[in-house]
Amino acid sequence: MPFESHMTTVLARTRVLGIMCAVVLAALAGCSELPEPHRVEDAAGLARVAELLKSPPLRPVPVQVAELRPPYPCGNSLYLSMQFASEAGAVYFAGRDRYAVLDIGTGETIATGAGKPGGRISTNGRVLAIPVDGGIELREAETGDSLAMLTGATGDEFDWVGDAGIVHIAPPVHAFAKPRVVYLDLERGLETSLATVDRRDSKYLLDFGVLS
């Protein structure tokens, strides 16, 4: 092959390779971008969560606390985690495969149900964030009714934001993208991606000042 023809072929192939690389890089850049805010499928359930978070405490904070002794009705006398509602007289116990909500003034069991270790109770005690297969299920504490599902979320990467929102780490939106810190506007059912993270780690929620 003459030298000139050979160089023409090399340059043509180089241009094609350059175009292919540009296309791949553009696709990867698109995957790394944060998606636009969007309304989630469980918007009606999240609106109900917002209503409950604005409701009075599940139980009043008592003057005197009852003596709560194991075994607790969470399927494990040596419970794996415990959290008090900061503005209500209720405590949430999580066992290996069940949870229980107790009135700390009387020791009465308010509710029990199935769930994995961990989870969070809202400040007024009316909503639970229960770890389940595939994510976190938001349930009404008193009835156990399922309200919404946060797919891919975990209890260690989740927190309430006042009585109007939730912040958590969500899965990537594309195969090459990174996990995202997202904010859920409960009243509007609107999910807004705030940032991408290099790995799943609850410290990223600390950066937003929501986890204590």
C-alpha cells in the first residue's frame, strides 16, 4: 500500500476512534449529572407521612417513665437497637426480624411488626422507617400500615428533616452513575438529587447537618 494511502486510512480510523471516544465520554458525563427533580410514584403515601409528622405526639411525654424490662415484644429479648421519639412518650425497639413500639409512660405495647434490625422513629412517634428487603418502608407507627417505600435506602443513611422532608442516599440512576443524596419533599412527593457520592456512607448525610 502506498504511504499516502496508508496515512489516509490511519487518519480516518483515528477520526472514527476519536468520535467513538467523544460519544462514550458524553454518555458517561450524562450519567454523572444529577437528574431533574421529579414526582415519585408513592407521592400520595408521602403526603400521608407529612400529615402524620404534623400531628400531635403519639403519646404525651410522661412525667414519670415506666420501668421497661426485657423481654420486649420485638422477637428478641436482647434487642439490637432502640430509639426514643424525641418529642413523644414512645420508644422503638428493633429485634432480629421484628420491631415494637412501647409507651414509655405505661409500658404498654403500642404496635409490633416485621422488619429488619435498625430503623428510625419520627420525632412525634407517629411514623416508622423500617428496613425491609429492597429499601426502607415508611409505616404508620400505631397501625403498622405501609405508607411508602424508599427503594435502595438503608436505615443508616436516612433521616427526617423537620416535619416536611426526608433525606437519604439513593441508588444511581444509570449504570455508570454514582449513588445520590436525595431530598424528599413529603407534601409534594418531589425527589430532588442534592449530590452524588463516591460510595454508600452515612457521613454524607452529616455533611447536610441532618444526622446527629
